[in-house]
Amino acid sequence: MSTHDTSDVKAALSTTRSTDLTPVVLDASNLDSTAPSRLRDLKAGLADEGYLPAELVVEAEFCEDDPLAIQSESDRLREYVRAASFLGSGRIVVDVARSCRPEDEESALAALEERAHREGVAFEVRHRTNT
């Protein structure tokens, strides 16, 4: 559910201009670190090459029986929410590869969505289907 003020969005877009930057989707597995200094260098390097990190995609799994493992996965995903915000990405997409604990998954993803909203990043969840 979107909670942004559409009048603010319209006002911000009223004087837009095009840019030569190409929006790209980054895969979190290709980031060697989420440390601010590494993200800063990546962001600058992308801009130098004419790219804008529009979206960050991260894979998640919620199949551990151990609550500490679920918390660890949630903490890892929270780092990527922070990374998306730091990079200036407009959206983070969480690809849930496996989920054996739907209640834990739902709770963790709700908390992550709230965090993303606070960071100014749109949040999307996709569930892979095994065929």
C-alpha cells in the first residue's frame, strides 16, 4: 500500500528533465560489500560510466528451523535495504527462492518493507515458483 503524497510526486516531476544516465538493476550477489565506503565507490563508478542504480535485487530463503537463522537472514536483507538507500536505488526487490516458514517470512518481510519505506525505497517481494 502506497502512503506517499501524490501532490509531492507531481510537484517534483513538474520540472523534470531527461538525463544521459541509464537506469540499471543491480543484483545483490554481485556486490562485494555493503560497507558505506564500498557502496560510495560503486555509486561514483556507476555514475562515471553513465549508469543509475534504479533497483537492487536480493535473493532470500526462509527454510531454517532455527529462529536465529531466520533472524540472521532478516539482518542480511536489512543490510541490502540500507545499501539500496545508500546507492540511491528507487526500489529493492526481494526474490524469495525458498520458504518453509511462511509465518516467519511474512513477519520478516513486513518489517523489511517498513524499514525500506523509512529509507525512502520502494519494496517489492517476488516468490519463485519451482516447476
